[in-house]
Amino acid sequence: MDCHHNHDSGDEPNHDPQFLNAKKQALSSVDRSIAGQIDEPIVELVKFINSNRNYYTTSSCSGRVIVSGTQKMASSTTIKEGRDWLFVSHGPEIENGEQFARTIVESALEKELDSATLKFEPLILHIRAQSIDSASQLVRLAVQSGLRESGMIISTKGRSTVAVRSNNRIEMPLIIQGRLIINQDQLIQLVPIINEKFRNNRDAIERFESTLVESFKE
């Protein structure tokens, strides 16, 4: 279950024609994510990035908690493995811990899953940069904002892409070899930890946006 890909936003001033053409195509292409829209907590951030002549976003996720599992399905020739999504939320927080835990446990038991994992995934942005210098600047600003796992990739064609991200995550198994290894009460106890991750993630988004606004207006 992907977050958003290829956003619509941003003016495109006269600049490197090849970069601007790629930006125009990316921002006008059909969204490929299941959500089909930019996550609400980062709408303004994405618009601001895309309005800058040196950058455009290629994918984004504001941060989310997900519980997914695999279910082995026998066929006549092989065993196929499919993925089931038991719970997905982009926050801002989990308000009802009991309902959260009950939904996961009941769904897991009903689907007879072979395995399941709970994850909190923080903000992730993939941003194409016009040059290595502009990519380096963006990485520096992201790290300065506390998003310390940010970095850049340079393709064989010389395209610079920045990944903005942090280590504010959780990953833990819930089902192993068909056996639920955590009960409903234990899941409820995880809710304050997950909500703290959501708050920390929200603070990181706000810091990053403020840092960009201050830097780009200079």
C-alpha cells in the first residue's frame, strides 16, 4: 500500500530545459499510489518544494503505522504468497487503543496469516534535484532539521535524487509461522509509543518545512 507518487504543483521558471521537461512530465503524470493524493500533513511542504525551480518530488509519504501479513495460498502447482493489510493510518495519532488492538488481532486470526509485522514508517520524500549542488544543499538542510538518514543518489545518467528520511521507526513481528506472539493487551501498551513516533514525525516535518522556507528566501 504505497503513499503518493508524482504530485501536481509548482511553477516552473525558465531553467535547464531537460530538467524542466522531466519535472513537467513527473508532476502531470497519473498518480500511481493507492491513496491517489498527497498526505494531508505534507501538502504544503510538497507544494513548496515543487514551486522551487531546482526541485520536484517524485514520491512521498507523511509517515504511517501499518500492520501487514502474508498468507500462503495453495494452488495446483505451487504455493503462492500474498500480502494482507490489516491496518494503515497516517495519524495524526491512534485515538482508540482498544479498537486498534482488537482490529489487528481479529483480522489476523480471521485471515489465518502465516506472518505479520507492525511498522511505524516516518516521513519519506524522494526529490529530484537540478544539480549535484542543489541536491547537496537539500541534504544539508534535511540533516540540519533532524532528518539524519537523508542522502542522495546520483544515477548513471547523472540525475540527482534526494531521499529525505529519519530513523524514527518501529518494526516488530506479530505473527511467526502462523502463531500470534503478542496479545491484545500488549498491543494496547504499544499505542503510546506509536503516538510518540507520530508526534516526533510531525515535529520533524514542521522543522524541515521551516528550514526550507528560511533557506530558500535568502
